[in-house]
Amino acid sequence: MVQSVTAVSDASSQSLSTFNAPWIDAFLGNNPYFQAGFGLMGVGVCLGALRKLATVSNVALRRRMLVSVEISNKDRAYPWFLEWMAHQNARQGMGGRSLLGRPHTLSVETTVEQRHNGSSNVLFNLVAGTGRHWFNYRGVWMQVVRERETQSMQMMSGVPWETVTLTTLSRDRAVFPQLLAEARDLAMQGQEGKLVIHTAWGTEWRPFGQPRRKRPLQSVVLDQGVAENIESDVKAFLARREWYANRGIPYRRGYLLYGPPGSGKSSFIQALAGALNYDICLLNLSERGLGDDKLNHLLSHAPDRSFVLIEDVDAAFNKRVQTSEDGYQSSVTFSGFLNAIDGVASGEERILFLTTNHIERLDPALIRPGRVDVAEYIGDASPHQGYTLFTRFFGADSPDLDLEDLGRAMQNLIEDEMNKGKRISMAALQGLFIRNPDPKNALAACQEYFQNKSI
């Protein structure tokens, strides 16, 4: 037993003596520079160089093998991608196959679903929150990093800056356009057949509420030839872009609809936008913080395929001073408003609609040609409008009644009362029809309305 231990000890001594080669001992053990610390410093430098080399190699390898796409919340694709992520997470919650994994950090995306009967339902979707996540899309693994900058905010909206970065292998970069197109189609699918209303948010246009159902153009009954004239003029303008460019004419068009309240001015604009698959940008000149520069910027950067609508423009600039209902005087000047509509710096490719109840209050400089190209009067209900609205309103629900005779009776009633100096607005006429779903009762209600009306 003692001999074996002695043998092991001798073997260890031989091994150590082998490791302790003379050149190593001379360089490390007997080297005064190494013992002074220069050797350790050299080792540290070598390790630092190796670490730097590894970092550079890693960056070069990532640049060569990986590709990333960054989407900021300033881009239109940002809400589309978040909605797509919410849709995938909802599929997973309903037992379907989801492209996303199971993220540990979630964010709430609240949406309001508008039902056909006018009621609404609030839905809460859980999407991947800030952090790093992984998902598989069409057999390609991707990394998605959602980051939020809490130290700085957007100046106008106060919303923190956010970015979503998608990373995958460089060979699979072709899936990015496919994914974004799928997200866009999903977002557009929810807006199909609906009208989007945009409002000014600082210097940006943002959707206001949920998309609204498009109103059929024939549901807004105007006097004979009025709706057809406006519609044909808008279509002719949209078809003559090159004609305007060849003649050096600014490609923009202005419309003014004037008349008493409740005559259907705003309803017709909404229905016309839906018929042409356009959106509406609603601009309030009394908005706090809106100045000439912001107004010019908004009118020059309206979303594509949209009408810019300014309602009750007579109240906005009465005596060339723009004041809100609470006495706040806006910084938008009348001259600045005119220059934004038709000035050197005004934008092109724009369709502007103005409405007013009192055209006599408008400054002639506002309604001159070039700023207002088409002005149409939309008044109270005419006999023709009364007949048309009555037959369209009750035609589908009363097949057994002779609506032709009842409609003629309505037409004659309105004509007789007009000869007496009495008027009824289209809004009031429609309200009577809504409260009296039976055609005969509706006719009787209109007769009672005129009897109690003085003018």
C-alpha cells in the first residue's frame, strides 16, 4: 500500500516537472517584467482584444445573416401590425392555431364594436407587450421586440414613442412584405363598407372613433338636380388630374353648401364620401392651439381619398374674428385661413366642403371662385322632396297600401303650406316619419304639424 502511494507521488512529481518546462519557468517565473505586472497587463489586453474581436464578429455575422424591420408608432403600419398581433392572440384564446407564442408581457388593446342596431360592444384584446417575443410565420421564425421610450413623448399628442422591430434570417426577408400586407388587409377588412372620420390632433389627422357604416346616397333626398350636380362635378374633377396639370391650374376644388338648418347638408356630404369610397377629415377652426401654420399643414397633408369638411363656417369667421362658444379667440386669422385654402403655400389634391346656414354673413373674399368653385343652396323640404322621402321611407314596409296616392297627398300638403308661407325642414319631416311608422298616421302627423306651425 505504501509502495503504491509512493509510486503515485513520483508520477505526479514527474508530471509537474514535465509541465514546468525550463522555458516556461524562465519566461514566467524568472521574468522580472512579468513579476512586475506587465505580464498580467498583457494577458488582460489579449483578453480584451479577443472580446472585441468576438463582438465585432458577432455584429458582422448578424449583419450578414439577419435582417430587421423597424416600425414606429408614427407609421400607419404600426396600428395594423398591433391589430394583427391581437387577432393572432384572439385565435389562440379561442382554441385556434396562433402564430405567436405565449408572451409573458401583455398589453391591452381596447376596441369598440358597433352593432347594426346602433348599440356597441367593448372588446379587450391582449397583445404582446413591451419586451422580446418569438413567433413563427409561414414556417419562418421571427423575433419581435416592442420598445417604449418613456423619457420622451410626442410633443403634440403626449403619447410615448414606440417601436416594433422584427428580425429574421436574411434569406427570409421576403416574408416581411407578405406579413405587412396581411396586416393591412386585416385592418382594411374591418373598414370595408364603412366611412372613417378623421379629426385634427395637433398637426396630425387621426381616426375619430370607430368606422361608421356608409350611408346610401339615395337615402339623402335633396331637391331635383342638386345632388346630381354636385356628384357629377366631383367625379369630373377626380377624372381631370392631368388636365389641371397641363394647364398649370392647382388641383383642388371647393364646395359650399348653404341653407337652413336640418336641410341635409352634412348628411349629403357623408353619403357622397361613402359613395366615392372617400373618408372625411372634420376640421374645427375653434380648436384650441390651432394657428395659421398648423391649419396650413393640416390642409396640405390631408389623408389620401378624403374630403376636408368645415361646418358652420359663418360662425367661425363672423366679422373676420374666429371665436369659440366659450369666448376663446383662436389664433387662426381670416387671412391665414384664406391663404391655407388658396395661397402660395396651400396644398393640392384636395376637396374642401364648407357648410353654412347664413351665406350672407360670409365675406366675399371667402366665396370667390378659386376658393369656392361650386355653391349649392339646400333648402327646406320641397313638394318633390316630401313625395320622394315618403315613398322611400314606407315603400318596403307597406306593400298593401297605395303609397302613390299617399305620397301625392304629402306632396300636395307641402305645396299648399308653402304657398301659405310655411316651411318644414327635411330633418323635421324625417322625425315625423320615424315617430309614426304607419304611412297614414305619418300623413296625419304632418297635417297637425302644419296646423300648429305659424310660419
